[in-house]
Amino acid sequence: MPAAASGLLLCLLGLVLLRRDIRSLWRRMRWRRAQATVQFQPTAAGPAWRFDFVLPDGSPVSVPTNSLRDLARRDGPGPVTILYDPRAPSRYVEIPGRPGLAALVGVGLVGLGVAALLR
């Protein structure tokens, strides 16, 4: 396989691993932060949670979710810092997380891919 093709393949694989971190970085730049409380809300379809927070203008917002990924990022009980879309605050919230192993491996693969492209 030529160096250019293997370099592009490595860069593509690294970007696939980095897609969540890139999306989170984009949201940190564009979305607003708020302090929210998380409440368990049992439903017939299974467990669900509700994020309750207040917008800067004072209007309350409640966002239901069944995503365990968001709950796993919490540090413990009590208020949690979330990111919300100011254009549609009741649509989705995200708890900002720290980069993990996928980000480290993705950066390494992109670096190897760029090195292969420059060879």
C-alpha cells in the first residue's frame, strides 16, 4: 500500500475515534453552561432521568433522557454542570466529559497518518 493511502487511512481511523471529542469541543464553544439537577424518573419503557435547569432569563427547562452515558459522567449527587443548545434548550443536554483512551489513540493515529503523508 502506498504511503499516501496508508496515511489517509490512518487519519480517517483516527478521526473516527475522535468524533465524539470533536463534537464535544464544538458544543463547548457554541453551547451555554448551566447548573442542573438530575432526577430519576421510572417509566414503563425502562429507567429514565430528567435534567432540570433554569435559563438566564429565569424560565425553567426540563429535559428527559434515558442515556446512561450522560449519567456516567456525573461526579456524584447534587447539581451538575451541563451544556445546552441556546436555540433549543429543551431538546438535548450534554454533561461535558474528559477525553479518554479513544482520544489518545485517535490523536496518535492522526499523527502517524500525517507523518506517513509527509514521507
